[in-house]
Amino acid sequence: MFCDKNFKYIRFAADYMSSVCLSLVYRIIAVAVSFEYTSDFKNRDRHYISLAECEDNKILALKKKFFIFQKHGSEIVDFSENGGLRVDQVLLQALDENDFCLSMTKLKISQSARSNLESTHVAELQALKRMYGSETIDDWADHFQVRAFLHRDRTMHGCCSSMTLDFISSYLQQIKAGKAPLESIKAIAPNYAYGASKNAQIAQIFYSAVHQKLRTHYVNRLDQLLEFYKKKSENIIRLPMHEQSTALRMLTTKCHEKGEKLKDNAKLAKLRVANTIEKAFGIAAQSQAIERFFADPSLANNPSGFENFIRNLPAGVYKVDLNGKEAADGHSLAFIKSTNGEQFIFDPNFATFAVSPADSATRIMELAKMGKYNKFSVAPFIA
């Protein structure tokens, strides 16, 4: 429909062979570097192993894309690649450059835990500036009012949320410029064929850093609450038998209320971070996300309810967030219902689709099932 089918087969073959070869080359280099290991080049072998694993992830993603292409090739405007693979490479390169520089200059940070932490943050921020430019990183740091923290255990395995917001922002800009929906989609879809834009990568980096910081904070608060409950319970056991039941009930109620308040505060904090990213992309949610969790939360077991929900949505541009107990991470995609009846889906993992109104809900459900997602929320956006 949108480009020659044989050309797409050639792209699949070329991308697949490229990733296979690169994975092999990186592993060979990693083995060679490991024999030349010195303190001045610490973790260089792990760096190349990580690059090889990124290529392995691309191979797996290509296999899934090929499956989608075989079933719905006529709907594909262009393929997309989840920019997390690129982001992981960028972060690893930045971090290893820091390791190299710190080691070569014999810079030792050993005064105190605080100075160690602050120096690490400064080094990581400088690494980001080398990768993306000082002015760009300073702008994003101003949006979040925080420094970036790029610790290895926090590198992302996906960039779907920021890619989706970037896609929505780009589409709304095209529409604002007077282009038709399909023309707008054709103009922006190729931008995601080989990964996320620079802004989407940076947004995901900052979001991951801030979200991890918030998560650690609230997990610690919950742990403190549990410890408080445990100590108070031990004291209650020492009370007279007739007083224990009432005291324990009051303690349980009090801790439950505090726990629920912590959860609410965590949700609000996460929402503020999301709003910050949306503002940076020049868009805003029209209202709080419309959450839909069915009595049976599995989308697969409630197709009619899900289809009716999608069918009844008014024309607009939507961000769909998917989650599920069996899924390792959440996922995001864009769903567009134009006023002229055309409908589009952007899934960072696979492609941009132009779908018929009768098939849109089914297609979203198929994409959700591939990632084992069974819960979703939808938020409409405006420029």
C-alpha cells in the first residue's frame, strides 16, 4: 500500500544480516579486549558484550516485526525501532568514557559518600553533554530541575513512552501546519524507522533517572512503615489480652491509611514527571488518563468491551499505556482517530499502521497480547 513489498523484504534481510554480523564482531572484540585487561580500560569487554546483546535484541525485534509484516503488511506506513536499543548504547558509551577519563587522570574520589555521589553525578551530566550537546542537556535539566543519573543498573531497555509522545507532538505539528492526517503520518513515520529522535532519547533518560529516584524514595518509606508496624505489634503483645484486639485493629487501620496515602502521593509524583515530559514536547493531556480495567482484566477475554471502548472514543490523538502482571515492563503506543474517518496506530516496537476503523481495536489488542499486556489506560492529547 505504502511502498513496494519486495523493498521491505530487502530491508528485513539487510537489517537482520547486519545485526547478526555486528553481534558476532562485538563478541570477538570483547574476548580480545578481555586478554588485554588493565585498570586503565576497565569494563571495556563488558561494554562490547552489552553492544552485542543490543544487536541480539534487534534480531529478536526483527523476527517479531516480520511476523507482523506477514499478517498486516498492507497496513504498514513504515517500520519503527524502539529507541531503547540506541539509548542503551549511548549510555554505555558515555559511562565507559567516564570510566576511561577517570582512570587515565588517576582521579580518586574517596573523601566522603556525599562528595563521591556529587562527583559521580557531575561526571555523568558531562557525559550526557558530550553525547547530545551542553545547551540541549541544560534545557532538559531545567525542565526537570534535577541532574541526570546514569548508573548502569538504570539503563533503559525501551524508549516507547518518549517515542510515543514525540510521535504525537510531531503529528500535531503537521496538522497545525495544515496537512491532512495521512499526509502527516507519511511525513513523520520514516523518522522512527531506525530509532528514537534525540529529544525522545534524552526524555527517556531523564524520566528513567527521576522515576527511579522517586521509586526508591517511596519504597524506603513503605519499608519504614512496615518496620513501624512490626515494632508496634510487638509492643501490643505485651498488653493485657482484652486490650490487644482493639489496639491491633487501630494500628492496622492507621498503617493502612498511611500506606494508601503513600501510594496516592507516589501516583501524583509520577504524574508530575509525566506532565513535565509532555510540556517539554509542547503537548498536554486534555484530561487525566481514562483508565479501563475490566472485571476480567484480560483484554483477550473481553474483546467486545475493548472494541466498544475504542469505537466510542471521539476523534482525537491518544496515548495508550499498556501494563500487565506477566509483562516485564509497561509499553506505550499512539492511537489516532481523525475527523475524516482515517485511523492510525504507532507502536515503537513494530511500525506505524494505517488501519480501517473496523480493525483498529483488534490491532491494538494483538499488539498488547504480543507483549502479554492485559491492562490499559488512554489519555487524549492536544498541542
